[in-house]
Amino acid sequence: MKVVLSKRHEQANCCWCEKERECVTVTFSDGFIKQGSLCWKCLQTAYKVRSLHSGQASSEPESSQA
């Protein structure tokens, strides 16, 4: 997973917590968030959530047909 930070904003509405804070424009390579403004705290949370979700998807056993 790749995360691109493209712009810093002194004041913007965070798309995660919906508060006006210092934010960055973020794009996750897997399409989780595209060009969204996130504050630093929510960026960390979003990265952790996406990392956990990616890890669970790869650790799920494949269904076997009997």
C-alpha cells in the first residue's frame, strides 16, 4: 500500500473527523481514499485501519471445495 501526500492546508475540514484542522491531501494507492483531506491524527488512524484490513484479507483461509 502506498500513500501519497500531495498538499498541506493550514485550515481544512478533515474528511474523517469532520473538524477544521491543519490537513494534508491524501491518496491511497488502493483507492481507500482519493484526494481526501485528513488531519495528521486521522491520517494515522486511516493508515492503521487500512493496514489491518489488508492484513486480514491476506490471512483469511481460502475456501476449499470438497
